Amino acid sequence: MGRQRRRFFVPVPKVKSLADLNRRLEEADRRDLARHIGARRQTVGAMGEADRAALRPVPELSFDPARVTPVRVDRKARVCVRQSFYSVPARYAGAS
């Protein structure tokens, strides 16, 4: 994403309408997919298609990635989860 942002939006494009911006982005995408990286024979688009073909299908079973962990908010409005501190809104300071 960073590459596209830097290449297509710096400097901020001056466009007449949202449709004009979308048209420019589609053209830029086509050019980007046709480019070669270094001395590689395949284009970026062709390599992307090869990667896509090698992907596994999304599993049908749902997976809940959440881990519920009781935490305590310290005086500085932080919680410690697995040895890393995360800030929370100050109104929760001192809460369990």
C-alpha cells in the first residue's frame, strides 16, 4: 500500500471529479501491473496471478481469534497484556 500511496498520491493529484480520480487510478494500476521488477521476466501482474493460484481456499469453519484476558488499568491508564503495555482512555484508570 505504501508504494501506491507514494506513487499515485504524492503530490496530491488535482482532479475534476471522483470519476476522474478513479479513471487515473485504474490507468496507474494497469501500468503498475505491467511493470517488471529488476531483471525478472514476469510482470508484477503475472507474478500476482501465480501467487493467487497457489493460495489455499478460505476454510469453511469459523475461527475466533480473540483471547479474553482479565486486566487491570494502572494509574497511567495502561493495561499490560503479555508483557506489552497498551493505553486506554483515562476514565478507566484504576479499573479492573
